[in-house]
Amino acid sequence: MRIWDIPPKCLCRNHLLGEHRELHAIWSILTKNKKGYSRHPETLRWKNKLGALYLRHKKLIEEMERRGYCHKSDLDGRLARGSCRQNVFVDTPAKQKEILRKKRCGCIYSFR
């Protein structure tokens, strides 16, 4: 599971769509008290930060729509409680860029 902390416009298609899918999984775990992956570090860092997760989702949607994807899976904004700012990282944004660079997947950071 991974929610990147870099701009969605920098992500390749696979990472953009994969993050969107995983964001919905984390949202479901946290808003419906699901057990699967509830102890995963990526899930735990969003606990009490659903406002920030909601805003990340909006940024992902904007980029998806800019690329021509049709988005039909909105989140319930009424559940977006807690901090609107994420300052806890599994990997720092700099480390995330390095991870993507090594993947050579098409993310902008892969070629710098």
C-alpha cells in the first residue's frame, strides 16, 4: 500500500491509478473500521488525518481527469475529519522520488 507524497502530475499512469485504488482502500478501512491492513504503516499514518486524505484524493482526481479518465468514485466529505495536513511519512518525499527513479516506470522522477 502506498499513498505518494509527491504531486500526482509526476506519477506515471500505473502509479496514479494504483494510488487512487489504494487510497479508497485506506479510506474504507479508516471510515468503516475494517480490519484488513488496519495495522499497515501506510494506513496508520492517515489515522486522524482523513481531511488530508480527502484532499489528496481531490488532487488525484484532478490529475486523472486532466489525463482523460472518468472518475466516478467520490468520497463522502462529511467523513473527512481530522487534520488536513499530512506530516508523517513511511518514506520521506525525497526517498519516494528515489524509489520511483529506480523503478524506471515513466514517473517524471524516474528520468532525473
